[in-house]
Amino acid sequence: MTGLSGELRYPYIFYGENTRRAPLVPDLRGDPYILDLSPESSLFDGIDPRDQRRYQHIIDEQMSGRCTWGFASYMEDRRKLLSSCPQMQREERFFHLGLDIIVPAGTGLHAPLDSVVEFQGYEEGEGNYGAFVLLRHSSVHFRTFYSLYGHLSLASLPPRNREFRAGERFAVVGDFDENGNWFHHTHLQVLTEKGLDEGFLSRGYCSAKDLPVIRAFCPSPLMLFTL
């Protein structure tokens, strides 16, 4: 971090006076449900790791009458969940680089900061992002960085270069047939410019050897998520 104009880095930008921010999902109330996807989780007992409809049923049961939204953690070890993903196994990429925000399919997502759509697309394949959006956040008051949102509704994707002010809706959480066949949530990941250059747009997980330096590429997205 530095005090020079234009040099504040994420997440220190939020301690400045010139960053306009808004909730990604407005009007969330109550305590969040915390979903454990670590190897020790009982969620995997007797269930195929790719049976996401079954997981959705379990999540809905556990949240019923208690929580209306939830989280699954940044930097969580998910080797058991990824046991049926050959590339993850081959590269030993098990550590989650995003924050999974658990909300119903059809929930609108709103720009957390003033943003421009840097990229959007559809990543086909079981367990991938499905529909996704990459927003660029730039200002004279801080260094440019990006936020990535996966598992969205394909029909809701905004066009490239579309500008959004903080608080404007830019996309919608997708259902199984368009979100990579995942339980209903969005994957929120922050990328620095270096992280984008190093290819982390297409990597939602890293390996143990990446951990000592990963925050230079994909720092915690928790500060970007505000109630």
C-alpha cells in the first residue's frame, strides 16, 4: 500500500474516501449458512461428488427456516469435491480461489464498484463456470483490478465494455443446466492485473505450491462482498 494517488491496491482501497461501493446482493438478512466442502465434511458421505442436485437438496434442507443465504470459503481444500475432475487431480489444484455466495437461482447480482465488463462467456463442461462475467474496476484513486463471477444465467450476461455504476444489476445466478452443473451460487474471485496476465481467469483453484504467492494473483474476495 502507498499513499500516492492512483497507487492504492486492493483491498486497501476500501479504507480510502474515494471508493463508491454497493452490496453484490442487496437486502441479505440474518446470519449466513456456512457450507463445509473440505475433505472432513460429512456432506460427501455416500454421495457422488458430482451429484449437485442432491447437494442442493441437502443445502436447502439445512438452510430451511434458519438461513436465506450462505458462504463456502475462500482457500478451502476441496480435493474430495474435485475427485472426479481429472485436470484438477493431475495438477493437484484443490485450493478454492473464490468465495461461493449461496443464493437461489435467479438472484440478481449488482456491481460492487463502478465497473466495466472486461469479458464474458460460457465455459462448457461438467464442473466448470458455465456462464461467467469478468468486471474491471479502474480509478485514478487505486490500481486496476478485476472481479470474476461464475455459475450465472447465460441469458443475463451483459455485453463486453458495458459500464455499470456501483449498485446496478449486471447478471443473474444460473440454474444447473447453464452454471456448470453446480449447486446454486456464484463464485466470486478477485484478480490483480498480474493474476489476469498469469491466466487465473480460467483457474478457480490453485495447487499447494502456489499458496505462498497466490495473494499477489487472487487475493481474498471477502472485502469486496459487503452487506
